[in-house]
Amino acid sequence: MISNEEKQEILALLHQEVVPAIGCTEPMAVALCVAKAVEEFRNLIGKEPGYLPKKLSLHLSANILKNAMGVGIPGTGGMIGLPIAIALGAVGGKSCLGLEVLRDCTEKELSIAKEYIKEDHIDIKLEEQDPDKLYIHVTAAAEGKSAEATIKGSHTNFVEKSSEVSSTPCTEEKSYTDVLKLHKVYEFATTMPLDEIRFILEAKKLNEAAAEEGLRENYGHQLGKTMCSPLGRGIMGESIFAKVLSVTSCACDARMAGAKIPVMSNSGSGNQGICATMPVVVFARENHNTEEELIRALTLSHLTAIYIKQSLGCLSALCGCVVASTGSSVGITYLMGGNYDQICYSVKNMIANLTGMICDGAKPSCALKLTTGVSTAVMSAMLAIQNNHVTSAEGIIDDDVDRSIHNLTSIGSKGMDETDRFVLNIMTHKS
């Protein structure tokens, strides 16, 4: 049994980690840090909004660079990468909006941002001193004065430089690594009063809208639209499986191409939020589950993803869809009528299959990886509900589900470090 105090801690964790975001999280976190530094700089020298520093100097961790190089930036008409995210953060970003920092940027501000890039005010360097995989430091300077802002550890966590003291206007971060175990995740999701977790339906609302946008327009590689086309339907049919894959892909297509729409993120990732939400939503609709079952399944999915991510870290060499699709497999297993043991089976099946999928940055083709993860989620749930699962005699799976999870996260956070460096080297040295 989990205590009332633990329940409140877990509820706080859900509110902390399941939040709206516009655009890919890494460039948005950079834009957020830039906006904060520029706001501090304007206050320092007494300038009005609109005044821009002559120089913006950024030091970014390798994982931030990797995840911000190839992704579309919302509201830019298809522009990709860090320079436009940085410039927009300086020109029209609002740090009080957190990961929706560019929400209110206008066409006029976009034009100013493009000119700011051309005038060579931005300098980006790889951070080589701080070991944190999520590190952003911005210095805004002009007229012999400067102001700084640093984000470290998580996407909205402002710290004093070389300090762990949070000064964020958004959320105060707290680690719950020691609080969560899978049985606690299950008990919380299945026993909490419904009104206390009903807010999770906002994830359904936002991410469904993203999927609809992805189907309406031609975003990215159009994977979702392709699966909904006569070609896709001819191959995939009209099954629940096909609908789960196509809807999830549509949302990812739109987000990765830079559609200016909010999605509900999970653990600092919009794609993880989509992946933890849409398979569960579509399955519940097609399976005619009740609203209560959907709420509890979404809570179970998101909280499982958060639990895994807590020990993996915000950024790693492991693709985040491995984490989030494990959550959705748990949620789908629950919607199938699965019990706790069967939910554990689904987790083990997922870990046995997807461990080792690399993250090579945020980009339109992330939709392909999400679809791979979600297809595995459905298959893992199908096996689990029949009490079929990968055993401890096979690979990295342990009899204890939590140890299996930590085997996965230790591979992703430590075992794949050299892979991470190798991937970034390839990405930054392509001709």
C-alpha cells in the first residue's frame, strides 16, 4: 500500500512532468534560456522590450545540440535548427511561458529574427566543462554589460551558473526516483479518486488536436497521412492497430515539422507525451472503454514513462519512444483488462525488444521511430494479456520488473555514452 503522502508526491510529479509544450523541447528550452537572459539584460541596462543585445553567446551540451539541429521551429514557415529558435527567443520569447516560450511571436518578430541571424549576433559552442547532458548557458551582451541565464538538469530548470539552486519562474524540480516503483505506479493509477487525476484528459485534448493537424496538412514525411491514404489502408486495413499507428504518427509529423500547436509533453518531451497518450486514447475509443478506464490508463501510461525517465535522465543516447511506448503498452494492457502481473509482462516484453534504439536527434523521421515503438507496444500488450512474456533466461530481463527497468536505463544512461558521442560526431561532420 502506498501512503497518502506518497500519493500526493506522485500527483505533484504528474503535474510537474505532464505539461503543454509548443515545438520540439530542446530548441524550445534553448529559446527559453535565451528569452530569460535577454529579459535580465534589458532590466540590467534599463531598456524596453524590443531592444536586442549585440551578442548572444551560447554553450550547449552535446545532447541539446543533437536534438535541436534538424527539427522544425514553430511559426517560422518551415525553418529548422537552433539559430532561428535562438533569434526568436531573443526577439519575441517570453520566459514566463516556459516551454511555450515562442507562443506569442508575430510575423514582424520573425522578420526581425531573420535579420538578427544575418547580422551574425549569435555564437554557439559545445559545452565541454559541465558534464550534465542537459545544459544550456546563454550570455547576452552589449554596451560593456552582460547578463546570463543557465538551464541545467531539466528543460525548464534555471540555475545560478555552477549551482544547483533553482530560480525558475516555471516549476521547481524535484527528483522522485526513490519514490516510484512499478507497483506504486499501478496502485496510484488504479485507486486515486478520479477527480484528482481527471486533468490527464487535457493530454488527450491537446494531442488529438495535434494529430488532426498532422492529417490536415502535409508535415514532415507524412507518415500518418500515408497510413490513412488508400495505399496505407490497402496494406494496413482499418484495424485498431492501424488506427493507433496512424493517429500517433500524424501528431508526431506535425510537431516535428514545426506546427505552431501545443502538445502535452511527458518528462520534457512532446514526442514522449504524444506516444504515451495517443495509442491509449485510440485503443480506448475503438475498444469502447469507459471514461474512467481511459483516465486511469492514461495516468498509468504517463506515470510509467515518468518512472522510467527518472532513472534514465532527461536526455540520453536511448530514443525516448522506447520509454513512452512502454508506458502506452502498459496503458493498453490495462484497457484490455490486464492485471498488475500482466502489466509487468508488457514492460518486460517492451524492454526485451526495443532496448538499444538510438536517438540521433529530433527531426521529422522521429515519426518512424514512434510508430516502431507503438507497434511494439501493441504486440507486447497482446502477448501480456495472454500471460506470455520474455523471461529472466533471456537477455537483460530480470524476474523483478523494476530491475528490468533499471537494466534498460543503465544501458541508456551509461552503457550507450560512447554511442552518443559517435552519433553526434557523425551528425556534425556530414558533408
